[in-house]
Amino acid sequence: MTAWIQEWTPHLPDGAATARILCLPYAGAGAAAYRTWATAMPPGAELHAVELPGHGRRLPEPPGADLTEIIEALTPLAARPGPPLVLFGHSMGALLAYELCRALTTFGAAPAALVLSAMSPAHLVDRTAQRALAENPDALLDHVRELGATPPEVLHTAALRELVLRTMRADLRLLAAFPDPATDDPLPANIPVTALSGQTDRLYPPHTVAAWTAIAERWEGMHVLPGGHFFPWQGDTGPRLVAALAQTAASAARPA
């Protein structure tokens, strides 16, 4: 694959894969955040994840790619021939997944399904607060600590801490730049849209995640799972549910 996409399941021969799940990262994360999900995938499901510039294996590159650059790079890669494609995005990744879904639909390669996790539509995001947080080093560090996704020993090491904050700063600026969703032009009925939410998520509680219903002609509802903002990594219920949704969408997308 290209630098933009990492594969976390073994490459299958042509025609052997039944579904392809492309995961988009939450703020500060690299593609490796999804590596552990491989064990939850059923036979025939390919698990891929996006690696943004300045993240993960691309850490030496400067972060800060804008939304247009990201979507233009990912669209032809996601549109390549293969099994039915399911887009999954967690937190900031949900906004990326939505924008990529719209681009793929315009490109003539609409995904088989869209799964949006732990994030509201962009119009409910406090974008002013995201920009302010990106510009305040102390507040940004406190935010990263509160999220709890970064090991404490990393934050205690100056060089590593600065890399984490550099990446998070770029992602918060990206988060602040997302446009409002096109509620007057919802995703068409051939794209089932499902939302996932953590029952105790304080960043984006279930009622804010449910607002995605306005962007889809085919709304499949929302699953509220135990856990906080990072509930998909608190056990294997989240990834197994995503895999099941992918298999359902892939089966529906196959010709009769």
C-alpha cells in the first residue's frame, strides 16, 4: 500500500476478500491505533487504516495536512477495485470518514457503508475552542493527559512529549477547519449510515452523536456501548460490531 494506508490483516488473493474496512484515525493517532483490531476481523475481512502525514510511520513528515489535501489523496486509493468498502471513523476520524464518503460518492465509488464513532457532526463541534486549545501549550498538555490515550511515560519524556503535542496541535487545527455537513444534500439511500457512541463519553455524549441522522437518507441507527470516549479499545465489542456491520453491508452490496 501507499504511505497513506496501512494494512493490518494479511493480504488476500484477488476475489477472496469479502469486505474491506478502512479506518480513519482520531486526533493524535496513527494507523497503528487499529492494529489490534485485526484479531476481531472474521475470515475474508480486510482491515486497513489511514496514516496521516506527521503521524505513526510518517512521523518525520510535517503534520498539518489540510482537509482538501487529505481527501484528494485518499479518494483514488479508497476507490480502487476490490471488495465492498466500509468506512469507519472514530472521533476526528468520523469527520474524515464523512468527508471521504461524500468525495467517493461524487467520484462514482460510493462505499457500502459508513460507520461514525464518538463524534458529532462538525456543526456541533466547538471549533473556536479547538483552535484556542491548539494555541495553548499548557492547556493542550492537560487535554492530552485527560484523554488518557497517551502512555504517561511518553508525556514524561520531553522529546516524545513534544512530538505528541505537535501532532495533536495539527489535528486540533484540522478539527477546527471541518465544514458543516450538507444536511440539505444527505448521503444517498444506497449508503447505510450507523453511529456508535460510548455510554459515558463526556466529550461527545450519545445525544450529540445521534445528530448524524440528519446527514443520511438511510440511517441505520446508533449503538451505545459501555465505556467512555475510547470505548472501541475497551474490550473487543466495538471492533467486532464494526466487522459485523461491514459483513452485513458487503453482503447487501453483492449482486443477487
